[in-house]
Amino acid sequence: MTLKQLTDSYLPILLQQMDGVKLMNRIDTKFVTTADMLVPLLDMARNDYYIQDVDGERNMIYETTYYDTEACDMYCRHQHGHVNRQKIRFRTYVLSGQQFLEVKTKNNHGRTKKKRIAVADMNLAGNEKREFLAHYLCYDADSLVPHMHNFFNRMTLVNKSMTERLTIDTSLKFHNLRTDSDFETGPLVIVELKRDSHVFSPALEILRRLHIHPHGFSKYCMGAAMTNGALPVNRFKEKLRDVEKILNTHIWI
């Protein structure tokens, strides 16, 4: 069975049905694998999950622009291993054209809180955006500049108990706005399990059976490390080597 046939075989869940699983305060667990594992993963998951369907499309294109300070303070805080950290981004859902300004905060209990507002453009001007950032972001908005642009395809699965989402990101591409460097991750697949607590997850058992293990992968930080040789990468070296092994290529610039 092809990937398209598999996704078509899933029962759909529509956007309006997903309000109960927004999971804006959640536990995230990421996994890194390759495209050849998608067919067995989706085949094993289809009895326990719905797939998000938007106007018949089940593999949506996402675009994201990350902001940081000139000194890359958010990147460095993550790279230095601080458990309390933030990311700020504009996200565009290409199919619908919807755009959001989002602040993600991770605390020392392993929980991720996401706050967002709908916006009409991807810049930080405007009273509503400034008030939002002043309330949720621990950085001065005037210190922020765009650093990283990425786009990728995403399938979103929702378990039938409506307690978790499983996102599957493919065809990930980076463009560094500071260095004008690009990087494509080819067959790399990023799987992320998002749930509100440590409840039973069918996906965890499926991933274990497929020998796909938890593996941190921040799209902003890894993309920046792959496209800006001036940044420190000490704590990311193992993750970068793992990606090199998967892609069978040298990625450090």
C-alpha cells in the first residue's frame, strides 16, 4: 500500500472537531526517523487514530519564520541546556492562508505552553502584537530580528480518545535569513507526540515496536546549527551526527 493510499484509508477529523485537542499546555516528545518508516508507522496506527483533513488535503504545507535577538539568545539558551526557554515564530498554514504569531515556552517540568494570536502579516509592528509579546515573551520585542525560515509537509493524527496529537513532518527545508544559507533534510522525518499528560499512548507502543526512539529536534535550533557556522553547537553535536548518519552526508558548514 502506498503512502497516499494509507492516508486515504484513515477516518478523517475536521478542524472544527479538533478544538478539544489543541493541547496548548502539553508534554512534547519528538522522534527522528526516515521516510521509509512512514508506511509501517501509518499502517500500524490507522485503527487508533484519525487524520486531519482540510478540504480533502491530508498532508499540509506549513511555513514558519523564527525570530531571535541579534546575539541569538534564544538559540544559545537552548544550546546551553537551559530547561526554561522560549521560541517566537510566525506560522503560516499555506492551504488556508491563516497566519499566527506564536510564543512557545518550555518549563523545567517538561511542559510546553503555546500562546498565539491570528495576524495578517509576518512582522512585529502593531499594538496587538506588541501587547501580546509584552504579556507572554521574556524578551524585548525591539531586540528581535528574523533569523530562520522553514517549510515542510505535515500530517496530523489524533487518537480516538481525543487526548493526543501525533504530527509527522517531512520534506523539511531551511533558509537562514542571516547567512542566506539553505539546507534540505531529504528523507528525514520528524515525529512529535503531543499530549496533555502521561496517559496511555498507542503511538508510543507503535514507535517502540518500530525501534523509533525519542530524539530531541528543535526545528529552529537544528536549522540554525546547520546553516550558520558561527553558532556554538556543543550540546547539539550528537544530534547533528545522528542526522548526518540518517542523511549519509556531511551537514556542518
